[in-house]
Amino acid sequence: MAQERVLIVEDEENERTGLAELVSGWGYRTETASDGVEAMEKVATFSPFIVITDVKMPRMGGIELAEKLADMPEDVAVVMVTAQKTTETAFHAGRLGVQDYIEKPIDFRRLRSILGNISELLQERREKESLRRNLRDKGALGRLVGSSPKMQEIFRLVELVAPSTASVLITGASGTGKELVARTIHDLSPRRGKPFVPINCAAIPETLIESEIFGHEKGAFTGALERRTGCFELAEGGTLLLDEIGEMPVATQAKLLRVLEDHKLRRLGSKVETSVDVRVLAATNKVPEEAVAQGQLRQDVYYRLNVFNLHMPALREHKEDIRELVKSLLAEMSDKHERKVADVSEAVLNLFQNYAWPGNVRELRNTLERAVIVCEGGLIETRHLPPGFGTSVRPAAHDPDAVHLGVGTTVEEAEKQLILKTLQVTNNNKTRAAEILGISLKTLHNKLKEYGRAADTVTAPEE
């Protein structure tokens, strides 16, 4: 536990010194004062986080002391100690935001609990202030980085939703940082001291996914040699991320819905229901409305998870963040591989700025990690990048977002290919495609009618 500074204000010397010794033994740094006047002098030099004060004292009592502390810019928690709690005293204390009351003779077990609770609250406030400072000064929120308007909006939404218990559906292309967003939501929530358990629904065979999520009893099926705790129980009190929720079998989604609604689950092979307290976040690289229409995602599960939606932009949509991302990722990778790589050259940065990044931030991370490993000095040069990176005149064949236009292509045909390719990249999400193209949704629909394409049937342009 961090050593919180506690000021003990009591006019009876024996009680004052005895309480100070006791609180020090609990791991707090303590100072004492005999009344409110001396306490204010100690506040100026000791800067306590918590003040434990008697109510009735000479020169300045506890209520007047609390009034003065309430007017200070620093956040000081006050615990009142009184021989007899009166209505008038309680009124004044409540008005001044006194944290808690304890009556004499002091119940030391209760006092220790009060101090522990206040310390947790203070730690939470400090962490949030640190995050806000990073957000303000460095363009960072937890492990998320970016000063662009798109990322600043993501930060704002994360800060709004994190303290709540609402389910969140995080959408966006692969590699955009959906799991990082989920972890940041968890880290900013009251559940941050409990487990964060991510599970990738696309990486688990259909025959095993129910066991992974809900657990099973010994003998529930062939090969079940012992009881297994599922992800919901592993995340008890914390947060569960269901990544690629659109890949979860529909039959499993029906069982998931029951847990989401009742907060109870039944392990495979068990007749007993187990209560769970878990916040569920979900992520998908599909357009959820289309996944529902195609029967890949149950509509009731979608509505239950989509209480709050966060859409992560592709890296090509906020390239102004590449400089900050590079710095953040280089620090991480240099530490991981015990290197001292501080930056990239201007030539490398220019390549990064002009590259389409089909793999998004994950591809940037992998590119930098390779470069850090092969770099001999402190600066990454173009020779440290993967062979052929960003040097082709024709877009690389592995870039699925490229539109290939030959000499002689008309403006109308170029426009058509760009629109159809953008729809393909956004999985036919016409709202997103219109945003990327910088046109209205109505214009997009009109263009599709011109091309003789059904609104929900879009194929890729020919290479």
C-alpha cells in the first residue's frame, strides 16, 4: 500500500500519540496536532491526504478545521471523531463533505477499514488525474495513443463509458486496437483491480468454445477428465472481452444471452447454476448489422451487447497519429528487446505516412518490432524495414485496399472503382464508405444505382 499521509488532530495527548502509533503501524505516515490552529500549520508543511480530527478542541475545533480544509485547492479527506454525534454536528459535517464519522471510544477495526477505503478512493483519483494529464500533454489514454480528432473522440467516449457497468461493442477492422480499447475501459473502471480476461471466439474450435466460456464438470464429455473453470468465472468481479463475437456459434450465443440477462451460468454437465459478476465487452471486425442480417450474430445478443458502441478508425484515417504511435511503440519494443532505439529517420517516417497500412496499427507494430531487432544503432533507417516496404510504384499485391488504375482509365471509371473498393473494404457499410469518400449517403446510393448494383450486393473491381 502506498504510504498515505495522515494528520491526527486531538487535544488529549495520550489519545493523540496512541492513535498516531496505531495508524503508523497500519502503514501510514503520520503527524499530530493538538488543535485546529496547529493542524493548519502542519497541513502547510506535511500536506496530508487524510485528516482524523476530534470535534471539540480549544482554539479551533473540528468543524471549523473542516471548513478551512474544504476551501483549500488540495483534496483532503476528513474523518470526524466525536464523543457524541449530534444532529447539528452531522449537518455541518455533511455540508462540508466530511468523508466519515467515528464515535468514541474508537472502534479501531472500523477506523482501519475507513482509512483503507479512503486510500483506495484517493489512489483511483490519482490514477485518473495521471491519465487525464497524459491525455492533455502526450495525446495518450492508457496504452492508446493519438492526438487526431478521431482518436480524441475515442478517448472521450472511453472516459465516459469506463466508470459504468454498460456492455460495450467495439467495432473496427483487424489491427485497429480493439483489445487495447477494451483493456483501457477495464483499467479506468472500478473493476480494474479484478481480472481482465480476453477470449478470441474465432481461435477456438466450435466443439470447445462452450467449455472455454462456461466451463465444464468432470465427465461432461469424452476427454473431460477434471472440472474446468470457464472464462466467465475466471473474470469474476472483472471484465470479459469476447473478441470476434461474430464468429461465436449461434447456439452458444443463445446460452451467452442467458448469462448476460440473468448473470447466472451452468457449466457443461452440471445441474447447478452459478452466479457471476462480470462486465462483458465484445469486439468484431464485421459490420454488426450485416452479421445480424446474415444470421451470424443473433439480434437479441447484438442489442444486449451494443448498449454502447465504439468504432475504431483504420490507421489510414488518422495518419497524423503515426509520429506519436511510432514513439510509443519504439519505447515499448526497445524495452522488450533490450535495445536503445530512440526514433526513425525522416525517410522512414515519410514512407510510413505514404503507406496504406492495410494491417493498421498491428502492422505498424510488427514493422517496428522487426526494425528494432535488426537495427544496430539508435535510429531506424529504411534498410531496417522489411524488403520492398513502400518502394513499389504499383501498390503492393498484398495491399487489399489498393485501387489499380491503368493509363487511359476515365475519371468516371476511376470514381466507380474507388467507390466499389471502398465499399468492399468497409464490408459494404455504406455509412462508413460515404464518410471515407467524403460524400453524402444519398450520393453514394445514387452512384450505386448508376452502376446498376443492388445496394446490398457489391463486388470488388477488377484488378
